[in-house]
Amino acid sequence: MNKASSVKVRFAPSPTGFLHVGSARTALFNWLYARRVSGKFLLRVEDTDRARSKDEFLEEILESLKWLGLDWDGEPVFQSRRAPLYNSCAKKLMDSSAAYEKEGAIHIKMPAMKLKVNDIIHGDIEFDTSLIKDQVIIKSDGTPTYNFAVVVDDSDMGITHVIRGDDHISNTPKQVVIYNALGIPPPKFCHIPLILGLDRSRLSKRHGATSIRDYKEEGFLPEALVNYLCLLGWSPGTDREMMSVEEVINAFSLENINKTAAMFDINKLQWMNGEYIRAMDDAKLAGLIIDALKKENLLKEEFDRNWIGNIVRLFKERLRTVYDFIDAADYFFKEIIEYDPDGIKKFFNKDTKPALEKLITKLETATVFDVQSIETVIRSLADELGVKAAKIIHPVRLAVTGKTAGAGLFETLALLGKSRTIGRINFSILKFF
């Protein structure tokens, strides 16, 4: 087996489901450490469970890692292709009497001893191996068990640091016993805290999305997600929260990882994503939103990119995710809009119809339809009727957008255009009065 000449870490997903946010954070910490010390970040696919391992899951995992920017070194290693290596190591243990066969399976003998393991985060952890029964290393069907394959693979790949979740601490003594029986020095262990919901329960759908695919589809940016994930259980030593990947790499150390569980807060992630959206180049953001509009079938084959760019700029400060734009601005791209029922009760009354009718007359005779002229028409109508401008603005917003809140009304009407604005006000009069 190969001895590593430099730091090597690995991420070892099982292709039995989509990439979970907790697993992504583990991959991220491994990647950050490798990049920080100019080491290698290797990828191993633990696919020995042939019944549950699916190609579509593997494809999604790889795509999610790429989307996050977590590039790996070399080609992925597949456990399903390494049976000869596992069998060779098992035979070595059998020949040395460290393992034995029983009922078609091969078991390793667990010694009765106090085993001390030094963990980079937790310090010395002591295990009583007399409390652990002999472990199966090769099942009766010939496949290796998790703890055995991990040891053989990590050793063969030259892994120097095993960075993984706290839930693997109980596997550590079993693996160290196998290392010792094979005469191989164990790697350094670093068990990172788990991610919990704010209610301190295991992270699930009720706390927000759980797979990286979900976050991508909900309109989160990879830069924001990486920034947020790196702060779940790690601190740069300052109160700073917004950090580029390069800044995180330069500040990253395993010693600064917390011992306690990290709390996942979807509202905090949404806030951070919004900050990244506001800092994003307008053209790049417009491109992402155009892709989202196409996915939702809200764009025709031919569209005015500049017009969409202007709408994006109008809403940019309000967005927390890319898909917030769809919810906030869908009326620009739909011919038939939905109306807020509470808004109808609040803003459409006996005084609304004549005010809207007078507004239509004024707008129809307007020779210019820009932000300033629209504002002048609406405010002059309010003065004429002896009411505050809000008494006109709120019903008009509801009539043309179906919503009770949104971006500036005058800018909104200018982007909708004169014809659509008048048409929607007319439609509302016919429908609701």
C-alpha cells in the first residue's frame, strides 16, 4: 500500500440518494483543508450496496459537487471495482490469525484493551474494545463491510486525514483495530459536529431543503451556500460572515472547528443569499433569472433581454433567492394574473371604480408613458379627488399586478407599458365592480 508524501483527504459518498447538506459540508471541510495546505482532495464512491446504489444518484452527487465548486483531484475511486484488494487484505488477516471464518463470513477478532485515539477536534478519546464484539469484514456474499473497506481504501489511497461527521466516532475503534491488525499506521482523525435544526433535532425537510439539488432548484447561489456551510461549525476567529472562497481557504484550519453541533437556520441562509444577489453583476443575475423563467415556461421564444434586465434591477434589492423574482414579478410574464383576495376586500370599494375610470381616461390621453409622467398623472388625480395618493396607488397596484405590495408602482407601470396597464385596469373594473 502507498505511503502519502503530502496531505490527502477524501470525500466518500454513497450513491443511494441525493447529496445531503450535511454531507456537502463534510466535503467542503475536506476540500478547504486540502486547498489550504496544498494537499489532495480525492473522491471515493462507496457503491458496494448494489441494490440501493443508482447511477442517477451518482450523477447528481457529482453535479452538486461541481456546482458548489468542489473540484477533486484525479479520477474517482469506486469500491465496487476493488474486490481483489479487499479479498487480499482479508486473506492477510486470516493468515495472521487476526481474523477467522464463520458461517461463510470473515470476522476480525476484537482485542480486549483500552484504545486511545487522538482526534484533532475532540482530543484524546478512549474506547474499551472488550465491549465491542468481533466484526464482520467480508460478508457471506463476498462483499466487504463498511468499516473494512474504509480502512483498506484509505490506506491504499494514502489518506492522511479522515475528516468526517461525529456520527462516525463509534466506527473509529473498529477501524483502528483493523489498521493495527494489517500493520498500517492509522490516519489522523477529525470528527466534525453534526448539523441540527434550530430545535436541536436532526436536520430534515421541515428545517428547509436538505439536498444540494433542492437548494439549487429553489434559487440559491453556490457562492452563498458555500459561504454559509463553511460557517456551520467553523469560525474564522472574527465576527465576519461574508467571505469569498479564497478568503475562507486562507483562514481555514481544522483546529478552529467547533466541538458542538451546528444549528442550521434557513432564514440566515436566505439573508446571506440575498446579500450575494445584491452584490452580483446585473447581467449575470438577469441570465440566472431568464433561465428560471424559461424553466417555469414564463418566457416566449423571443424576448427582450434589456426589458427583463430592467425588471431584474427593479426587484434586485428585494430578492433573497432567484425564485423570489418569479413570485414577485410573475405578472410581467403572464397574460392572466391572480388577484390577492384580501387585497380585493381592502382596496376595491365603491369609491375605487370611478377613480380607476378617471385614471384610464388620463392615461389614454398621455403622450408619454414613463416613470415621471405616470407619477404626475396619478398624483394629479389624487389631488383632483381630494384624497391621498395612496388611495389611488394601492388599488392600481392590485389591478395591474394582482398583488398588494411590490416594487415602485410608477416604475412597474412604465415597464408593463401603456397598453397592458390600461387593459388590466379595465379588466379589474369589469371583473370586480
